[in-house]
Amino acid sequence: MNENNKNLDNKRIMKFLIPSIIGVFLFLCPVPWKGSINIPIGIISEWLAATIKPIAPILITTVILISAIFSIITTFMKPKLIIENKLLSRLFITSNFYLIFRIIGALVAVLVFTKSGPEFITSGDTGGTMMSLLATLIAWFFAASFLIPLLMDYGIMDYTGTIIRNFTKPLFKLPGRSAIDLVASWVGNCNVGVVLTTTQYEQGYYTDREAITIATCFSAVSLPFCLVIAAMLKVDHLFIPFYIILAITGILSVVIMTRIPPLSKYHNKYYAKVGKQINEEEPAGMTKSQWALQLAVSKAETAPGLGGTLYKGVDMFLGIIFALTPLVMSFGTIALILATYTPIFDWLSLPFGYYLQLLGLEEAFAAAPATIVGFTDMFIPAILAANIVSLKTRFVIGVLSLVQIIYMTEVGTLIITSKMPIDFKGLLIIFLEKTIIALPIIVLLTNLFGIA
């Protein structure tokens, strides 16, 4: 062991390596599963979702009702028991805007659960879809809340960030540790990626601009979901070029968007409550790998024990489900009602019809609504485009829907309810900009691959 790392004995290194290797395996390693490809945390989450399925509707409805009722009590009565409790105040103190949507979410959940009320709210295309989706989301968030510390608290992000800083900084204007976020969401689940990003931001490892860039541009859907979308659009026989084009478009769009507004205009300052906690620059006299190992081992030594990890998991999980679940139910149901029962997306997408026509795609105006409806939910573009005759057009819409990834039923709501300084308008602008930038890249690559 060299002079610079002489204090790094095997016991200290193992405290970094063992939990980190387990974390990397759980979140980042694709494995064959039931005839497809999945990751271990995905398998765990699917098992949890299947286990709670019989009680999921009543569980979700109860959580949303508790969130709404206690938020109303806290807003108007301000009981000391909640106001002065750190956890309860974080769960139930909210703005008037979000209070309204917690109440709407509660009303929708009760109507869907009791199968009463207007069909446009309770049908399988609207509120029923959101109830089913939330069962899966709760399982993902439960697993992620207790397992994410393996990536965050034991040094693997510090190690990786230092090693590959020279790649991510010039290309994406991001710290090296962001690569873990990219891989975690790319092969796993975009919601897990966003949770990882927001947590890192709140701990002082990303600036405002970096966190917003990662959450809106780096988060991608999992490989299994890409297969599902390709199958829905009947282009699964072209999955290899489909996924290659998706990956290239995702990377190129981030390179472009980080250099132009609105992303370039966000402040490069850290979350005020904690300040800057990141240091990927190696000191004089140390190599990059030596410094990476020093940082990783030091981080692992400050990791909480089992009790502390469990407490953090419970705290993170409760924060997510009481804040996010009612908003997903309300935002998602409203968005699906607009998409299913009104022509609003047909009207709004008219400019994209001309854009698709300019790019040489057939059935441009039939496909246009699918270019923007992804802002509401990531399934809807594939549903709308499934009946388009042109293989090439279906292929392009499929790739686009997986690149856009800022949809309000999940990711968008997660981002808005986080501490990151971005609102609904900011998300909408980034979504539209990403769509405009990604489309010509996708069409060009589709042409190069000879797909017609």
C-alpha cells in the first residue's frame, strides 16, 4: 500500500466495497428473469407489488385520505403535535396549491375505490389506471427507500464520480457521480433515478442546475419497459436499433440542452440548508484513483448503522407516499381525462403535425398528439400511436416517448414536490424543448438504420 493510502487497511476498504458491490448489483446489474431482462431491485419491487395487490386499493385510498385530512387539519388548526414534530410537519405542512390537489386526490381515490361517481373519473382509462399504477409505484419506492443507501452512503458514488469526472464534466457539465444516477435509472427505473437525484441535491452534492439537468434529462425508463413499448407499437422485432437510437438520442439531447436555456440559466449553487459537500478534485501529490478510494472509504465510515439506515428508509418512504401519492392520483387522473375525453391534445399538437411532416414522416397529423401527450403519462403516446399504419412513424414515436420522460403522473410530480427550484412551467418548457431537439435526431438515425 502506497504512502498516500497507508491508512486504508483492508477492514476500512471492505466497509466501502461490500455494501457498494451489493448496491451496484441490486440497482445496476441486468439479469435474466421470466424470459426478459430485469434488475434485482426490479424483481424485488415486482414481488412486493404482486404481494400487496389484493390490499393495494384500500392501502392507497387510506394513505391518500390520511394525507388530505391531516394536511387540512394542519393548515387550518395548526396543532402543536404536528407543527413541532420534524417528521409530521414535513409530511403534512404544504402550500394551498398542493393542499387542493391532495383533496382532489382523496376524492378521486374514494370514487375509484368505491366504484361510484362519474365514469370519466373512475374508468379503467383514467382513475382506475392511476390506482393500478400507484400499487406498482409504492412497491418500487418501498424497495428503493431502504436500498438506495447502499449506493449513497458507502462511497460508490464518491469513487465513481472522481474516476470519471473528466468524462461527464466536459460532455454534460455535470459531476462524475451523476453517472451513477444515469445508470441507475437507465437499466432500472426512472423514478428511482429521480429519488436518487433529489436526495443527492438535498445533501449538497449537486447544484440547482446539475440536479434539474439530471432529473429531467438523465432519468430514463428501464430496459423491460422499453421492450413493452416496442411490443405495443409492433416494432419489437427492431428492438436492437430501437434501443441504440434511444441511447444515442438521449445522450446527444443532453449534450445540447445543458448548453442552452432554460437549463443553462439555472443557478450553479447548492441547496442552502447544507451547502457544498462534494469534492472530486484530487489534491496535489495524489493520483485520481488514490483520491477516489480515500473519499469512498471516508464516506463509508460515516454511514449510519442498521438502525440509522432503517430510520432513513422509513423517513424517505413516508415522505414519498404521503406527499406524492395524492398528487399522482390527482394530476394523473386529470391528465388522463383530458387525453381520453377531450380534443385538447389534438389542438395543442397541431404545430408538431407540421413539424413531423417537415421531417418526412407519414401520417404526421395522426401521430402529432402522441408527441406531446407524453407529458401526462408515458403509456399514452404508445396507445395513441399503436394504430398508425406507418412502421417508421410508430418507431419514431416509440423512441420519442422513451426519451421525453418528464410525465406528470410520476416523474414530473416527483420533481415538482422535491426541493429543486423548478415548477410546472419549467418542466413543460424543458419537455417541449427536448421533444423539438430529439425528433430530428431520431428521424435521422432511423433513416440511417434503413427503417421504413
